[in-house]
Amino acid sequence: MKELLSDEINEVKDEFEEYVNAKLDLAKLHAAENLSRFFSGLLLKMGLFYLFFFVLLFASLAIAFWLNNLLGGNGIGFFIVAGFYFICVLLFFAMRKLLVERPIIKSFVQLFFPTYDHYDESK
């Protein structure tokens, strides 16, 4: 009787260890999936930002030269383009929480807690 009970306890212990190991492996797989999804998205966005930077750079130079020729000034087109970007920076800084912080927090919450969809955006 004692042996039978001891065998049952050992079997339950082995199954519990197996269960815990399976849960740990599942957690590792979920973490690996989430991290790979995060870094692939990050690399994609960095690549697109890099390409967009050059498009914006050359378009800005073209507009500045065009404004220079149009207004007949020495560098006035560059000052106009620089002023436009300065206004854009001020607007971006004023709306940084709406444009940057909230979307990043929301995307992290959705990435690591996919079933949680009630993120409080009123903050």
C-alpha cells in the first residue's frame, strides 16, 4: 500500500514537472514571438525612415533652390524651407504625447497583452 502511494506521488510529481517545463517553454516561445515581431517592425520602420529622410532631404533642397530662383534672393528659399521645418518641429513638440507616446504605449500593450484592448487613452 505504501509503495503504491509512493509510486502515485512520484508519478504526479513527474507530471507536474513536465507541466511546469511545458509552461516555461510556452512562455519562452511567446516571448520570442513578441520580440521578433517587435524587432522586425522596428527594422522595417527604421528602413522606411531612412529612405523617407533622403526623399525629404532632396525635395527640400529642390524646393529651396526653386524658391531662390523664384524670389531672386541669395538663400531666401533656404530660410523659407528652414522656417517651415521649424514650425513643423514646434507643432510636433506640442503634440508629442498624441503623436508619439500614446501610440507607442498602445502598441506595446497590444504586443505583449494581445487580449487586453481597453487601454485608457484619456491620460
